Amino acid sequence: ALSGYVERGEIGCSPVAFDATKHDAGSKTILGQTGNWGYDDVINILFEQRAPEIAEFICRKLYEFFVHPDSRDDANNAQVIIDGMAATFVSNDFELAPVLRLLFKSQHFFDDEAIGVIIKSPVDFYFNTLNESGFAYTDTNVAEMVNYSALLSQEIFEPFDVAGWQRDRSWINTNFMIGRWLTIESILENFYMADNEQFRSFGLEISGNAGLTSSNPDEVARLIIDFILSKGLLNEDEYAKAFTIFRSDVEDVYYEGGNQESWTLATWPQAPFQVYLLFQYLARQPEFQLK
């Protein structure tokens, strides 16, 4: 039934061409149904006879992509969600939007167990940083991120095989980790060199009133850290290390408040560099690899 669909164009994602001379026009039996079936017939028969199985397979993939890489937990919580998604999928004639709407509005989607558990792909790693920071970018910046992703084994539209990238832990090994550190440092440096004040703006948007009035750098740094990292840092000792990076070489007297000249994120001349240093430090942490 699928014979004759043999040629794909040289341009990526181009449709498969049909060659009638290579098509078997004889009778075929598919899932117990016999006839002169073609390409569309195969799909129709599959969806008529295996709708629940197809729905569960696709919904499990969606769950593992958006919620948690392990969809077979001991408590069976994931399966309950997947079953509901699959039922919605079938009842809506296999339209994806209702399924995703159901998932994204569910309490389960916002559970702590579903936050910071998926390892970012290279594309996630770079472009999530770009989106969440709001830094101004050019086509050159985007091309650089695409090239870096390819260096880390995720060439867009070119997976290794039809199974696609295996995701999650497959993105992490010794070479890839070093590659992530070096490339994200280069990207952040380029953003800083292009406009260092956007790092101050980034910090102020996150810290709100604290960024405008607080002379306590640890308070401001914690807000920035908890925004950049989905679950924050592991413990207070790790926060203390990050606070030291953020304080930079500014003398402690300027952090005490009440002085003629006191530090605030909004007014201190070196504040953009402090945010930049903190961002560079966090980008090397294990927590930064998670979403």
C-alpha cells in the first residue's frame, strides 16, 4: 500500500513524491481488511481500528516532552493524566489543541515534581536563555546559536534517524557539558558587549522594588537566581557562593545603606557587570541545564 512513495526532494522537509510505476496496485490485507489500499487507506484503517493505542502513544510523547521524561512512575500518576489526554484526543477527532489545553491547564502541569526535571536540549539551552532574558539580538546571534546547537549534536531539522533525538540524559556527557559552558559564556559576553545596560534592565525587571531601593545585594541576587533557575540553587551554601559572585569587588560599606553613597541595582554604575557575572556563574551550574 505504501509502495511507490519513494523519493524525497533534496531540500529538507520537502514532501515525499509518488512514483506510480513502483506502486503495487494489487489487493492487500491490513488489520483484517482486504482491498486495493493506498497510502491514505492505511492511515484511515489504522485510526479506525487502533485509535486508543495511537492516542496513548502520541499523548505519552507529549507528556514526556512537556511534563516529565519518566511517564511510568510507580504511583501511576502520569498514566492517569495520559489516559485523560488520550480520551480527549480521540473525542476531538485527533485535534492536538484540546489535548494541550487540557494538559497546560491541569494542576499536575504545575506540580513541583514537574518543574526542573527535564534536561534542556541544545536548542532549549540557548533559545530559552534568549527568550527569558529578553536581550536584544540580531540574525548573527541566532545563527550563532543554531551553529552551537549543531556542534552539540542537535542540527535543526536533521536528527540522526527517523526516531529523532532521544533527549534528556542523551544531551549530557563530558564533552557536551564543556561545550555548553564555553558557548553560553561566549553568547552572554556578546550580549554584554553589545549593550551592557540590558543586564541592569533584566535584573530590575525581575527584582522589582528591591532593585530600585534595596542596598542588600543578596536580596536582589536571590530574586535573579530564582528566576533564572527553575528550582533555584541546591542549598544556602550554594546561594552564598552566588552572592559572592554578584557582590563582585564592590566594597561592603556601599551595601550597608544609609550612607551618602549606597549601592542599588538601579543606580550603581557597575551593576550591569554584576548581573553579567552572576549570569555567567549560573550558566555553569547543574540547575541551569534543567527546565
